[in-house]
Amino acid sequence: MRDYFIRRFLLIIPTMIGLTLLVFAITRFVPGGPVEQAMMRMRQASMEGPARGGFSGSTELSADQMKQLQAYYGFDKPWPAAYLDWLLKLCRGDLGTSQRYNESVWSLIRERLPISTYFGLMTFLLTYAVCIPLGVIKALKHRTAIDTWSSVLIFAGYAIPNFALGALLVVYGAARWKWFPTGGFTSEGFEDLSLMAKAGDILWHSALPLVCYMIGSFTFLTMLKKNSLMDNLAADFMRTAVSKGCTFNQAVRRHAMRNSFIPVATSLGHALGVFLGGSFLIETIFDIDGFGLLGYQALLNRDYPVVMGGLVCAALLTLLGNILSDFLVALTDPRVRFD
């Protein structure tokens, strides 16, 4: 098993190289890059100049000026050479400098890490704290009123897109009924509040976004736990345990419950990506300056250093999450051995 995980960790390197190479090449050939956008802004400024009483000069750049502009945005080299330069900087821990904010990409990501980690961790804890007990109840109360009505509710929630639910919550829960704030992560004067008041203010602002974050994975995890437990309740070892003198509740606790956690363990590692992933739609609706919104704005503004930096962080977390899932499966199920 040790050799298997060593190989999995070593495979991260070629996987990251292949993924970043593909995305880097796409950024070089996609139309509307940073050079084109800079030229467009110059033309717009030139057109608005006379209307504002300013001077309207020529927007045509000379060959030297065009080379300087391409060098500023890193488009003065062939894309394989430019990718090699970017990869060497990445090996030194340098993600580059944002062309929009004129700050290092790592500092921009680091500023948004606390918010993204908070929402990711809270979503993870609340989802598992609610879905696992609910899945157990649905399995033990199969085809009862509790199972039927809970299925109606969770599938109705699953059918609603999280961004649509977010818009409804902002309109009714915040703007009309004023139960929650319409957006932001903290209130004005947050620094002057006491520690308990700060915690309450953050929870007040994050209540509606957390509902939208949870709605997508809520149904999947609940039904995964229910179906897994039901499969184990119908297994031969349950009948054997009961025939040997165990009560049904003891057999469920000692045998069926542990085996039903094996499929759930496979999803634990993949949840690692939510700590940085977020959702740019939810963050846009609730005005949350998180990692997802940063990546979305970087794509719109063709801020390719931020795009590549976000890709590296998200891909690395996803690959580590896959390895963690395999480890948790082996830890939960003693029959699994990776040779």
C-alpha cells in the first residue's frame, strides 16, 4: 500500500504539468486577450476624449510600442518558451503578478483564503452533520411517512439551482423581509464589536449563502448514506448476527453502520476541493469576495496569471483529495488493499 500512495503522489507532477500546459496554451490562442483588451480600452478612451473636452490622439501603436505592450503582458515569446518560464517561476513558489490588480497572485489568493475556507469548512461540517443522521433515519424508516416527506423536501431542494435559490433568498429573506443582510461578509463597524458579537455577525451574514452552498450536495450525500445502509441491512451478515443472539439495533450499530460508511468515505476526500472552489454565482449574488469570484473576474478580464494561479491551487487540492479518498477507503474497509 505504501508503494501505491508513493506512485499516486509522484503522478501529481505529470498531471499538473499536462493540465497547466493545456490551459496555458488555450490562453495564448483564445481571442480577446489582454493585449486586445488594452487596445480596446485605448480606443474607448480616445472616443470619449472629445466628448469630455479632452484631447483625442491616435490610437495606432508603432511596432516598438506594440512589442512593449506584448512584453508587458508576457506575449512577446512563443507560448512553449513562455510556459517554461512560468513553470520555472512556479517551482520557485512564484505564481506571477496580476495584470489587473498589479499585485502578486499569491497575495490575492491569500486574502481570500479565510473567506473561502470558512464557507467550505462550514458547508462540509453542516452537510455531513445533517445528511448522515438523516440518511440513517430514512434507511431505518424506509417507506414510512418520514422517509416519503423527507425525500420530497430534499429532491425539491435538489431541483432548484443554487444561484436561483440565492436570488430568491436575497429578494425575500433579505430585501423584503429584512431577516438577513443582502450581502457582504461582515457589517460596518465590525472591528469595534466584541468577540461574540463578531461571531454572531459573521453567522448572520453567512446564513443564506450556506443554504445555497449546501443545497447541491445535500441530496446526494443523504441518499448515498441511505442506500448504502439499506444494502447492508439486507446482507447475509446481518441475518447471521441476529441469529447468533444480537438484537437488530446491536447488529445495526456494530456491523451495518460501519460498512455503510465506506461509500461516504470516498466522498470525504473530494470535499477538499470545496475549501477553495466556492461558487462565483453565489459569491456574486451575496457580494462575497471569495476565491470563486476572483477566478470568475480573472476570466472576464483575461487576467491570465490569476487564472493559472487559481488553476494550480484547485487542481492540487483535487488531486490530493483523490489520494485522501483512497486512503480513507482503505482505512474504513480492511478488505481493501492497494498493491
